[in-house]
Amino acid sequence: MSRTDDDIDDKSDDRRGGKGGRGGGGGGGLNRRKVCRFCAEATTLIDYKNPQLLRSFVTDRGKMVPRRISGSCARHQRAISTAVRRARMLALLPITVGGE
């Protein structure tokens, strides 16, 4: 079966852009700005002696969650990272999570 020039042009359009594939775009919703929970709630304190609070800022692999994921402001992110480091020194939080 022979292919015509029109068939080849149609195929190349699919590869260059348009919908589908790995191209970007197609976002399905509004990107809401995350609000720092410590700025919104002034009663919550960042303390290295509170590992339950700090666990939400550490991944299951033991890495600290970045600001763009956690939604905290720069000042509170610095306080979180300091508290996580202090909690790791006292073995309240794991430094790394070991595999089997």
C-alpha cells in the first residue's frame, strides 16, 4: 500500500504539537495560591519538640518538603527546616529511612 503526501503531512502534524503526546497545557483547573498555615493560624508554633507537626514537612523518604509543595512562606520555611534539623539531632525524626 502506498502512502500519499497528504498522509505524511497529517502524521507530521500530530508529532509537532496539537493535543496529546507530552506537550504541556491542558490544565484542568485553577491554580490556587497555597496559604502558609502558620501565618493563617497564629496559635500554631513551630517547635522541634513536636515531631507530629514536623512529619508533615518530611517525605516518606526522609527529605524536607520544599516551599512550593508545603505552601509555607519563606520565614516559616526557614523555621521548619531549623526545627527538622534539630529534631533529627535528637532522634525525634529520622535522618534517612532505611530500606530492607
